[in-house]
Amino acid sequence: MAHEHKLEIFRGLVKFKSNTQKIWGVLVFLTLVTTVEVILGIYKPESLMAKFIGMKILNWIFIILTLVKAYYITWDFMHMRDEVKALRRMVVWTAIFLIIYLIFILLQEGGYIEGVYAKGFIKRDF
Amino acid sequence: MSNTVVTTDVEVKTWGGGNEPLKASYGKMMMWFFIVSDALTFSGFLAAYGFSRFKFIEYWPIADEVFTHVPFLHGQELPMIYVAFMTFVLIMSSVTMVLAVDAGHHLNKAKVTVYMLLTIIGGLIFVGSQAWEWSTFIKGDHGAVQTKGGNILQFVNTEGHRVALRDFVVAGSHERVQQDSKNGLWFVSESTLPTYTVEEVIQGLESHKDILVRTQTINEHGHKTVLSREESLKQLKNNGKVVVEGANLHVNEYGSPLFADFFFFITGFHGFHVFSGVIINIIIFFNVILGTYEKRKSYEMVEKVGLYWHFVDLVWVFVFTFFYLV
């Protein structure tokens, strides 16, 4: 088995000398992202509370940063970067497609029921 | 004639076995496919959480107000700090795991051993933290009153800070004794009775003029609605039904019982994954020490459990976001 690792992250912007170095580099990046999330979560800046496509901008930032973290965990810790294209697509595309489908359907339905509770004749405040 | 022979040759090469179009061994590939299916299970849980939250979007508990405790720092409100620590521990143990895999590629037994041990310790710290988080959540902090409609009424002072029931309610003598199956009918045992009765809470609220009721409804500023003094008394007297302390699968002092249910199911399922991951890591750790992979001249087993361990970390990243941040 070949143990060749692709040592570039950020589309070649950062290139590490060895695999061990890359691991520490990715750790630094992940820690940074988590710190940003925690700081935003504690202070909740008022400017990010505006709604954008049905959700607060802050929540969109959290979700995007989570996906960024997930990408680097999968690509560098799980070595997805070094796998062949076919395996990568089999795993990633399948999961992403099914999860997006599930989330869309459930959130759509949840929003609908919320509407029924709010605008229908269902009393909740007692 | 010679043409036919050549074709047969190619066929032997393609279909004769030993071919690895994905350049991954059977075990590793199957680990990936297991991870895909497990990821779908977790996203089922998280999407169901999203469903319930969207359903009660105006009433859902605010996570920052629920998870504010840090061990050894009693009574201080430090939202997110401890979960952030847990996240960091798990990411760190993921790093030691990937370093173990890397050392395995260089057939460096000593290094693999050390890094596996560190990974196991990280996993144990995480599981322990989660147990602590659970027990804090179950025990609760301030206490609340549940209404007939299943809504939660919490208590705040005029500055909007939470007030615990024990700070303004005086427990009287109770006539109701907890029903045990050993002294009652065997099928009518019940859970622990709350420290106070609703009447005592009403008396406490009447005698403390500076305490108000806070409902579950989130106002346009993203805060829970605080009722006026008259409204508070009226709401509590008319609708108060049970005193709730802490959380379980039926009631939850922090708000919707569904919040507690999902908390227990999702973090519990994840904690179970971490726990089994630690067990598997321990098995592999001993195999490394015994030199099983040294003899095999391949540390691929470490890589496979590594995939599982990273996956557990990956799931936590999402649980962290959807339970504690969003």
C-alpha cells in the first residue's frame, strides 16, 4: 500500500512538509474555527441577528463553519483527500444527497405545523 | 487464434479477483460504507430535532441558558465554555489518532502505542464530561412550574435574572407520601415527589414582590417573555399544575420536554459511540502492544478504527452546532 499523502490544504495555498506537520496545521485551523464559533455564540452580535432565508445570519455562519470543520476532518484526518475519486464520491455524494433531502422534508413539515399552531385555532397558552 | 488468447488474458486480469479499483482494502471500504449508514442514522436524529424545533420555534429553550455549568465553578453562569472544552478534547484525541495512523505507516510500534494511549485517555475524558453534563441536566438548577397545557413557567427577579424555587419558596409539611411499589399496590409506584407543592410556590410568589414569571415564548428580541406582576400571579394560580425540578423524558424545567428527549437521545447515542470507540481503541491498543500488527507488517487495523474514531468526532461537530450554538 502506498502511503503518499497530498500535503496541500486551502487549494494549494498552504503546503506542508510532512504528514505530521499537516495534521498539526489542520488542528490549529479547527481550533481557530471552534474558537470563533464559541465567541460568536457567547456574544451573539446584534448585527448578525437579521434574518436571511428564514434563519438568522448568525445561525448560517455556524452551519457554514461546521461544514468547513467537517470537510477538514473528513479530508485530512480520515484521509479522504488521498482516496481515489470513485470512493470519495460514493461516500460523500450519497450521504450529502440523502441528508439534504431528509432535512428539507422534515424542516418543511415542521414549519408547516408551526404555522397551523400559530394561525389555526389551537390554543397553547394555558 | 492468437487474438482470442489475448482477450482471455485480459479477462483473467479484470475479473480474476485481486483487483482494487477503489485502491482501498475490503475492510477499509466497508468501514467507509458503515460510516455512511451511521451518518444517516445521526442525521435522522438531528433532522428530527430540527423538525420539533421548527414546530415549536417560538417556544424552544435557549441552549445558552440551559448549559451554563462548568465543574468546580459552582454557581457561575458560563455558557458554552465546558462544551467548547469537550469539543476541543475530542478534536485533540482525533489528532492523536491520526498521528497513530501516521506512525503505523512508518511501522513505528512505540509511537503507535503512545498515541493510541493518548487517544483512549481523550475519549475517556470526553465520556466522563458527558456523564457530568447529563447529571447536571437531570438534576436541574432553578426549578419551574408546569402548567395544565404543558408549558413551563420559570421565575426571574425584576432585573431578569433567574431565581431558583429554593430562594423564595418555603416547603411546608407534606401529607402526600411517595408511593412505593413495596408499600402500595405493586403497579402504582411513582417517581420522587418534588420538594414543593404548587400552593407553596404560589405563596412564595405572593410574599416576594420582586419575583416575576417568565414564560417559554420567545419575543422579538430573542429573549423569553417576562410577565407583569399581576399576570404572573394570575398565570400561576390559574394554570400551574406540577412543580418540576430538573429534567427527564416526561418533564423538563428548561422548557419543552422534547428538548430533553432529544438531548438524551442524541448525546446519549453519540456518547455510546464514543464509549464503544474507546473499547475498540483499547482492544487495538493491546494488539499493538502484543505486536500483532508488527508481525503482520501492516497497521491497517489502526487506520480502520481511526476512521471510526474520526467519525465520532465528526458527528460531535454537528451535535455541538445544532444543540449548543444554533
